[in-house]
Amino acid sequence: MSKLLHIQASPSAPSHSREIAEAFIARYRERHPSAAIELADVWQLDLPAFDADMIAAKFAVLRSQDATDAQRRHWARAVALAEAFNAADHYIINLPMWNLGLPYRLKHYIDVVTLPGQNWAWSRDSGYRPLLAGKRAVLVYSSASDYGADGRSAQDHLETQKAAMRAWLRFVGIEVAQEIVIAPTLSDPATLAALKQSAHAQAEAAADGI
């Protein structure tokens, strides 16, 4: 049985990106009626702080030092979230642009779940190696201005949203199957409606192909 994980990174309701992600999910459910569909809402998850205590716990556990019980429990919280992330076969990720980049809670989630031995590995001989090969993701972006999806917009140098997501997913081995962009959301109502209609169609096509 396949599993789809919806990583929901918009705190707003209604949300342009969430609406399109939900259209993808509805079509995916039609195509894969036996699939498990789970939600990781980064605004609702109990994410442990990835601070000095977490870093100390990480090295104490991974380097087989004398980790305390408290450190092991602290590290186990991050591992549990990483395992839930790793368990999916497919991903639908929706995110608005904040200050030209990612919402801070999404970055927090990424920092917690991206763990050595869980979804990436490193050795002196081969360097970094992704561990999640064979998985695919569809990303739904929204932004007030239009930064394009192909890297050719005159404003592309200003934003880090897409590059950050592509780099992270590539690092752990997940293929980006499709990117759907809703922008500029500061359009007049008719133009925005047309943009969302196009995004909706792209989402359904992506669900058919994933």
C-alpha cells in the first residue's frame, strides 16, 4: 500500500497553496483508493527545538558517547518525526513565500527531520549520500509577486523558496516530480481565478502521473 504525505506549510485558511494541494490529494485518492494519506501540518506538529541541547544529544547518541537518558529521549523525538517523513512514498508540499523564502516553521520541520542515518549518510570515501531514492514529490508554491518556475524571470535572483526546496529534496534523494506555481497572488480577482484554475488542472494531472 502506497503512502502520501501532505506537508502543509501555510498557516492561513483559506490558503491558495493549500487549496491546490487539496485538489491534488482528492485526485490522488481517486487514483489510489487504497493509499494511506497522512498530514504533517508544520504549524500543528510538536517540533522539538533544534538547539544546543538537541545538537549535544545528536552527537552523544551518534558517536556512541555516554548519552544521558534525557539526551536519548530528546533525540528520539527527532528520529520519530524523521521516520514518519521517511515512510511516505509520495509527497505533496504546499508553501507560501515568506520574505523571499520559506515559512520559518517549514524550515524548522526540515531541520528536525533531515537526520544522518535516517535519510542521508556520509563517509570519507563517498561524501554525502541520499537514502530516500525512488520517492517523488509535487510542490505547490504561492507568492505575491511572480518569480516564475523556470529560473528565467527577471526577479528570480530575489527569491530562495524554490531553490531551497529543490536542494533539500535532492539532498535526501526525493525526486521533484512537478512544481505548481500560483503567482502573482496580488492579481486582480479575474486573473487570480484563472491562475488558480490552471494550477488546479496541473495538480490533477500531477496526481494522475505520480
